[in-house]
Amino acid sequence: MAFFQIRLSKKHQGLAIRALILMVFVFAFCFLIMRLISQLYYHKAVNHVREGYYLPAAEDLEKAIYFQPDDPVAWREIGRAYGSLADLYPAAEAFPMAEKSKQACLKAVTLSPLDGQSAFGLAMAEARLESLYPRLHPDDRNNPYRPLPYFQQAIRLRPNSISYHYTLARYLYQKKQTGELPEVITTLTRIYPSIYNRLKKEAFWSPPLREAVKRGIEQAIEQKTDLRNAHSTLSSILIKEKDWAGAIAHLQKASEHQSFFNNSGHYSHLGRLFLENGQPREAKEAFIEALDRSDAPAKDLEGFFRTYEKMGFPGELPGFYEAVKNRFSVSGQMDMLFAKSLFHAGMVDQARRILNERNRKDPSAEAWYWLARIAEREKDGEALDYYEKAVTLAPENKDYQKRYQALREKRSKLKHF
């Protein structure tokens, strides 16, 4: 009898083990099913948000939370959905939705206190309530909502977030807390130096903030962060301050990093800075390098001729063009561009010499036209003959015809006196 009882006890133990395994399996299966259903509703809501349908998104996220109530991501996203809904309605209707947004974000932060996105969502929800409250309570000067600590919490969790710092900068400006703005701008430009190009278009931008930007970029350079853009951005700031030597130095430093970006435009810019700093020899070298890398050398060469003239260095044109001819195969078109630049710079003797040389090699209407312009400027009687040759070679050119006829009429009138 005792032997039978022992065997019966072992049998019960086996059944108990099997029952326990079955219970664990059922529990795990139910958990996975609940999670799967929750995820289906969550992804459906994400699609609604992408299409701008925030109410259906919120409804689907409510269902996702029902099946998985401890999912911080679902709570965070429903907070965003309610916030986006609040932005679509007048203050009275928006406020309850904004409150729901805050409560959802608070829940997300509670469930995942180290998640920067949840903290930032809470900051945005609090800022929305802070903005709505005065519209509903215009006589109450004590606004109970304070988003700044939440912004600071989000930034502590994600200290290198560009968007968090940028949003904080805009918030501080809107709330006229501009005393804290320079520190935020310094941090922002330390993280991402190129953001300067965007910052200077903002409503909060002012010349004093340029110093904050410079501090941030100098810190970025010390930390070796995005060195090419850091040096290039600092160069552009120094240009604003007319610190040509500093601008050149940082642009040259920029060229040492990611040198595959050193294109024709880079060297053209460098050449202009050298001219601004009174360094025509260095400018010439930079322009030559720009032409060597250019996809449209004739067009760029014409631009450089204008640059020399505009920036007060017309006397450098002959030496520059000589260097161009020594480095590249020069076409008749380039000779014509040079002659025209000399004409506009008042160096007519050299222009005439080049044009006559071109006509000896290959007579052209354009060369005769510019010889005529020189002759007309110097009141040379041959101007009319030169215009006539230009018109003969290019009868379809209305500008040539117009100048030719004007000079003929002028000569005709003079004969009658």
C-alpha cells in the first residue's frame, strides 16, 4: 500500500510540472499576442501621423496602450498626436487636448526616465500649455506652466541634439529670456558649426550673437568636430568683420580637410579674399587653380577679369593672363575676353594690340567691333571703317548695326556744319 502511494505521488508531481509548463507557455503566448496586437495598432497610428490624420492616430494609440499599457513609446507618441491635434483648434478646444498630451508624455517619462525623446515631448507639451493658458485666463499673471526645466532635462539626456538646442533657442527668444541665449548658441555651434548659416536667418539673430557663434566654432575646432565646416564657417564670419587675413587663414585650414571638396568655387573664393587683403600674387595662384578645376573655364576667366577690375587691380590683368597662357591652351574666345576686359579697364593700347593680333590670325566681326570701340573712344577716324567691317562679317548683329548707323549719322551731321 505504501509502495502504491509513493508511485501515485510521483505521478502527481509529473502532472504538476506539465501543468506549470503549460501555464508558462499560455502566459508567454498571451503576452506575445498582446504585444503583437499593440504593435499593429502602433504602426497603423504611425501611418496616420505621417499623413496628418492625428485623431485616428490617437485612437489607434489608445488601443495600442490598452494591449500594452507599459509601453513608453506608445505613450510618447500619443502625447505627440494629442499635441498635434491641439495645434489645429482654437485655445478653448485645444487646451484639453494639450493637457492629454502632457499627461501622456509624463507617463512616458515615468516609464522611461532616460529617454530624451520623451523628455523633449514633455517640454513641448508644457510649452504648448504655457502658450494657451494666457488666452484662456488673460487676467491671471501667474502662468502655472514652466517648460524650461523639461527642455533642460531633455538636453541633459541628449546633450548633442541639434534640434533640442535649436528649439530651446527659439523658446528663449519668444519668452524674452535672451540672457541665456548666447550660451545655447555657443553649444549649438560647437555641436554643428554649419548651423550658423541657418541661425543668421532667425528672428532672434543679432550681431552680438556672432561672438557666441565664434566661441562655439572655436570649441568645435579644439575638439576636432567637423573641421572643414568649422574653419569654413569661421572664415565667413571673419569676412563679415572684414578680417581678411583671418578669413584667408581659416579657409586655407578648411582646405586641408576633405580636400575633394576643394573645387573651382573654393579657389575662386580664396582668390577674391587675397585681393581683398591686397595680395594679388596669391590671388593669381588661386585663380589659376580655380581655372584648372573648372568645368567652364572661359566663363570663369571672364569673371576673374571683372573681379580684378571691380576690386581695383586692373594693372594685374596682363600678368594674370600671361600666367593663364603659360598654363593652359588659350582660345581666340579667351583672347577676346581679355581684350574686352582691358578696354573696360582703360588699358586700350594693350587691348588694341591683342585685337590686331587676333585679326591677323583669324579676322572676326567681334575683333573689328572692339577695335572700332577703341577708335571711337579715342576719336580716331578709322572707327567707322572698323564698324563697317564688323557689320560686313556679322550683318545679323543688331548692336553692331546700331553703333555703325549712329556713328554714320553723327559724321553726316558734322559735315553739314
